[in-house]
Amino acid sequence: MTTPNPPRKRSRERILNYGETGTGKTSNYLMVAEALPDVPFYVLDTDDTTERMLDDEYAGLSNVESILVENWDEFETESRDVLEQIDKEVEAGMVREKLPWIVVDMSDETWENVQDNFTQRVFGLDIDEYFVRAREAMGIDTNKDTIGGFSGWIDWTVIKRIYWKTWKPLTRGRKFNLFLVTGAKEVPNERDMKDLYSEIGRMPTGEKHMGHKMHTVLFSKVTSQGWEVSTAKDRGRDMLSHAGIENFVDDYLVKVAGWEI
């Protein structure tokens, strides 16, 4: 009698999918949830997009839990709770096809949220008021109290430490797959950004180094022919350039990433 082989360990997915509004990014991870009805999907939703789609074209997906996170404190709390829940549910040796997914849609909002949290705690101002006051301080002298911009050596260092302290368990966790959704913006004239994104001409919004921490970075675009995807980064996989995508599961996870669904 032969002993069955244990499940093959495969690298967990770490996907960042960026693009303009209406380019199918949210649909991409909901297609994965639809194809894996027995796998839990925890969606940390910063702009309340997922719930609407679950009420409409993806109604009936009982394996998706949408959690609205409207500020940095909520993101810290809910992401920690989801990680604790996953720790209770899974074993580290499971194959990736059966591991839960954590989705952050739109993850770029968390970069704005942590800055707002910082200005509230340190200066007692929301971030919009903070930068209005900072801009006023650049004008003529008055007798009013003024406020400077963020200090590169003090404020930004603290903000980034707060940010990555919460994100580190998400980007390095081994018991789940991770899917991030962001918008897109122009590529700045910075070497490390141009090296990664210059061929596409657009990069993810939010904290600029997030793409470097992900295994896969995909740019979604809509054309007159439909949705298409281009690869900014992928690990040992075929690079896509303006590839037509009808179903993210079939056209990327199975054909390119080698999933068995």
C-alpha cells in the first residue's frame, strides 16, 4: 500500500493589481472567490466598493466577508483581528489553493489614513487642515501661529514606521494569499520607480514602495476590446503585455500562475 504524497507547498500569492477606476480590479478577486467557494476571503474595504458588488453582480458569494475600514485605527484593528482569525483556521502546510485570502481594496487609502492619523495625534488637525496651515506658513509673516510641513528626518520616519508595523504581518504572512487593489498615477523621476514601472508608464498610488514588497504587480486597463492586463513584476512567470483578460482565474491564476482549480 503506497502512502499518498503530502500536499505540495506552493508560494503564497502576493498580488498588487492597480489601474484606473472601472478597470476590473475588484472583479478580479471576486472571480477568484467565486471559483473557490470553500475558501474564506476577508476584504478590508476602504471605500465600500465590495459590498455593493456583493449585492449586485456577485450576489450569493457566502465565502466573502467585507469589512469596512474608514480610518487608520480601524485598519489596524480589523487587520489584526483577521490575522488572528486565520491563525485559528489554517495550518501553515496547506497548499495555496486552499489558503484563505486577505484583500485590501483600496489599499492606497491606508497611506493617506496613516498620515491623517499622525496629524491628528501630533498636531490636533486633520490632514487637509494641516496642509492648509503648512501652506499658509510659506506665505507672508503674520502674528498668527504657523505650522511647517512634515519633517523628512522626523515626521516621515515616524509615519513610515507606524505604517509598516501594521503592514508587515500582511506582506510577510505565510498562512494566506494577499490581494491588494490600488489606483494608478504617473511614474516620478526616481530610478527605483522608473526601473519597475517605466515600460507601463503608470505606477500604483499609495506608499510608493508597496510594489517592491509584492511578488506580482499587475496593471489593469480597459480598452474598446475589453479588459487587459500588463505585468510590471512577477516571479518566474511569463510577463504579460496588453493581454486580454476575460476571467482572471482562467487567464492569470491558471494559465500564468499555474494554479490547479
